[in-house]
Amino acid sequence: MTAADLAAGRDVEPPSDLIAVWDWRDLGTPPYAGGLADQPAGLLRRGQYLEAVYTVMKRWYTDGAKSLKTAADKRLFERVLKLRRERSHADTR
């Protein structure tokens, strides 16, 4: 949810795994010494998922529904909306 909130322009701290993946790509070196296999289990997968959420939501906030071109984008967008509804419902209890 934080990645989606960040894409919406809310004042939130980016998730650390997302920052790690962005730094990894921008700097060309993994966050931990060694190669790909030396990274903490799941770091790359979590970071890539967070980046996908950020990217899909950022496009949504910029271009609306026409930005959701693939079925995967639409599923991810729907998942974010479902999680937001669940969080909203839990907050009202």
C-alpha cells in the first residue's frame, strides 16, 4: 500500500525494498556485497513487486484507465483497490 500511496503523491517514506531495487538499478551494484545470490532471500522479488505497484499506480494517476494496457496491469490495479477497500473497512471497525 505504501508504494501505491507514494505513486499517488502522498507524503510517505518509500518501502526499503523499493529503495534497494531503485538504488541497485541506478548504481549498478546490489545493496549487499557479493552478487545476486548473496542478497537477502526475496529482496529482488519484493522490490520488483513494489516497483510494479508503484509504476501501475503512477500511470493510473497520470493517464487514468487508458494506461492499464495489459491484463497484468489491470489485475495489479484491482488488487491495490481491493487492499485499499479492506484497509478502509478495517479502519472503520
